[in-house]
Amino acid sequence: MLLRRLLLVLAVLLAVGLVAGPLWIGQIARARLTAVARARGLTAEWDRAEGAWPAQVRFERLRIRRATTGDTLLTADSLAVAMDPGSIFSLHPRASFVQISHAVFHLPSSQASADTLAPDEDESPPTLDQGAARRSGAALARLLGFQPRELPRLDLREVDVVTPPDAELFWSGAHIDRLELMPVNGDVRLETAGSIRGENQIPFTASLLYSRDDHLRGEAKIGIAASEGPATDLRLRIDGGLTQSSHAVTLHDSTRVWVGEIPLTMGGQIDRTGPRVRFRIAADGLTDRSVKSSLPPALLGPLLDVGVRGSWDHRLDLDLDLAHPDSVRFHADVIPHGLALDPQRTRLRLLGLDQPFVAQIHLPRDRSTTRELSPANPTFRPLSGISSALVSAVVTNEDGSFFRHRGFNLEAMRDAITENVQAGAFRRGAGTITMQLVRNLYLGHQRTLSRKLHEVVLAWLLEHETGLSKERILEIYLNIIEWGPGIHGAGEAARFYFDRDPADLSVDEALFLATVVPAPLKWRYRFDASGNLRPFERAQMHFIGRAMIRKGWLAPEDLPPADSLHVELRGPARTELPTLPS
């Protein structure tokens, strides 16, 4: 009799569980998702959420938004979660499986400032979002709290990552066809395939195994599209060690990465305290042949037309504490071993730039033009024929350390890292005049990672292997850069704006022309309806002038007060302002 009653009770409990279990599980999941979102300043909405036996829940048409702005961060047709049945009765239910399908992740927006000095009357650093670095660090610390072997199985299908239109990044988003994270018996396997969106679609596949003994190995293929013919795969392999503890993730210094057949040694660590990121990479014995045989031709681009003899090593080290970004340490170096340009195999015009030549100038939006850099061109001016005030103003605004670096400015790179981390967004680049010259002469202005690679390599070669002096590099630069629509070089600019020779420019005129260089097609916005300089323009000019004084390039008495700075348009530019009589 007792056994019969016990069985009856169990049957009743089972029946109740079968009926009420899905509803109960659904309520727990909805409450948990709402609470987690609220704790992070987000809201979670969905059209339908239902539970299933024994411990599953599915959200349909899920939307995650920022509570303060309403910006959408995630939309998903379906989010399914299966919880570990054994954790249901604990205070911390744990997911054993997560599946997301047909979803869109929106990366947060950020505003990048122009590549120029910012006006600041009290000479204090620009106002930045000082909490952004701490928030980013806190998010990274939370991420480090996850142990890969304790993560649930993850299955993503047809997921898009969208970058904001104002981000000005090297990519515009990504599409994940599939991503599977599978923890099994202490091992974690990752399989994924998709494409990166940019100027071209870049397909990729990757497979990674993180074994229970902390051994990390895997490979990836990235399809690099060519202008003609099929895409060529860039192949990557990794074999090393990864250790994760409650306070840090460490990539063992013995980790090897192969880019094609090029071996690299890598190591690093992310500490939760700070957080602090340390990363180092080394490559030894690189040669022209090994690089060109390992990288797809489309990735090398114009570097295919450069031949070098000898070999070189490369070193890169980064140490960044997000709590103290101004203490960042960054170092990059090329160590040559008999390295020299091979004139017989160098078709790109790197050699002979110390002589007169015709420059093919690459401009934004796939425009181009030519200028002859010789006395045969009446607007060409040697460096000695350009106002020293203009030369100093342009160098100050574009690359204040031009005469101290050799194509790549490590000091500016460290400052850029500091400012961007403090702002929590991309605010400042670290381009140099030599890198700008390379863009104008050889590359164009497409925002791609491969173009940035070409820019760094060619700037290094131009400064180290061509024999060009700093003065000649600056002379070429000042005679080809754009200063307005169809206006190139200091000679044309001085005539266009002021109907003067560039040797005769006043300090005010030189400062004005220096501010035009970063955005030459927007020069009109620097004037008000009466043809006077706007306050922000005078402040920018005065900021550059004060920087010139600190460098000893301008006498203090030669810089008027900001509200007294004045220029009068006397050249053809005058007719471009409709409020002024021609």
C-alpha cells in the first residue's frame, strides 16, 4: 500500500512537471535575461518566449538595446538556450547549449577626429571620456572570467556583425555562416566560416583546438581577392600554449605562428588587474623570396614591384595598462642584415627621386593627376623657395617629429594608443609625412589593412634604402599634396588663395594653409558668410603657431593673438566664396 501511494505521488509530481515545467523554465529565463541586460544598462525585448521540457527556452525576434539611447545592439530571429538540469534548482542556473540564428550585432558608434592638431586655448589635453577605458577594461575583465572549458556549447548560424557608418574602419562588418564552440571532455574545439566585409568580400574558415593540457593549435584560410582571376588563400597556422587562470590569460612565449611558410614567435598576457595587455612578436631571417612565396599577390600589391637583397628581422612589443594608458610601452623595429634595394628587380619608382621626375599623384575617391617636379613646371618650388613659416606650420600640424623619426613615429604611435584608449574610440592616428607621401605617390587612399601594410613598408624603404634626405622628402611632399580642388603644391596654393609666390607668404597665411591640408576640399567652411575666418579656424591657427614657438620655429612676437589672425583671399579662391565680390 505504501509503495502504491509513493508511486502515485511521483506520478502526480511528474505530471505537474510535464505541464508546469516549460512555463516555469520560461519564466526563469525571461527574468534572468531581463536582469542581466538591466545590470549592463540594456533592455531586452522579444515577441515570444517559451520553455520546453526539461530545461530549454527559446526567444523569438529578440532585441537588445541601450537603455539610455535606444540604440539597437542585437536583433535575432531566434535565441535558444538549454540549461543544465542539475543547475536548475541552484541559485545560479548554467546554460549547457546556446544557439543563435539569423542575428545582427551592431557595434557601438564612435566619432573619429580629423587628422590634425586640435585647437585648445589652455593647452590642456582634449576633453576625453575618461570612463571609457575603465568600462572597456571592466568588460575585458568579465570576459577573462570565463573559463573556455566551462562555456556552454555555442552554435551561431547566419550572423552579421555591422560596424557604424562613422567608424572609418578597415572593414565594414562580417558575416558568420556558422560558428560552433564545442567543449568536450576538457577539450574545446572551435569551427567557423564566414566573410569579412570591406572593399571586397574576404571569405575565411578557421579551426582551433584548445586541449585539456593547455595546448593550442589550429589553422585558418583567408581568401584574398585579386583584381583579375580567382582569390588566393592566405594560410595561417598556430601551435603553442595558452594558460588561463582566475587573474590572467597567458599565451606562452614558445607559441609559433606561420603566415604561409613564414614562422613567427609570439607571446603575451592579459591580466585582469588593470586590465593589462602585454604582447610580443618576433620574426627572424625574413627574405624577399620567403615573403613573396607566403603572401598572396593581391595582398602584396605594389610590393611585388620591389626587390630587395639580404634579410631582416622584425620585433614588436606592446605593454598597455588600461587603467593607466599614458604609461603604454610600444616598440617596433626592423633589424636589417645586408638589406638593400635591388635596382634590377625594383620597378616601383623608389630610386632616382632625388632627380626631377613626373609624379603620378593618387587622390581620395580614386582620383589622380600628375605634376612635373622640375624647373620646367612654373609652379614647382624647391624647399628654399617656400616660406619657412609655411614649411614649419605644415610640419608642425602634420608630423611634428618629422626630422627625428625614420618614416614611422613610435612616439606618435604611443600617444595615439593613449588617446584612443582614454577616449574609448578612434580619435587619433599616427601617420607621418613620409607615409602620406607614399600614399600620394604609390598607393591611393583606400582604407584597407593591406594598404596600411604597404604604406609602412614603403615609408621605411623610402627613408632607409633610397638615400633621400629629409629635405628632399619634404620638398616632394610640399609640391604634390592637395590644397584645394585641383590645387597641388605650395606654388599653386599660394596663387590660388593669395595671388602670391609661396616664398612671400605671411605668418597668418602660412598658418591658414597648414590647416587646409587635412581636408583640402572643405576649405570654404573655414570662412563665415562675410568672408572672415571662423573662430574655430583662428583657434586652430593659433594652436599651430604656439606649437611652432615651443619648437623654436617661430618668434613669439610674430604670432598675433588668436582674434587678430586674418587672411584676405586675393586669388581665384575669392570667387569660390559667393558672398565676396570677384
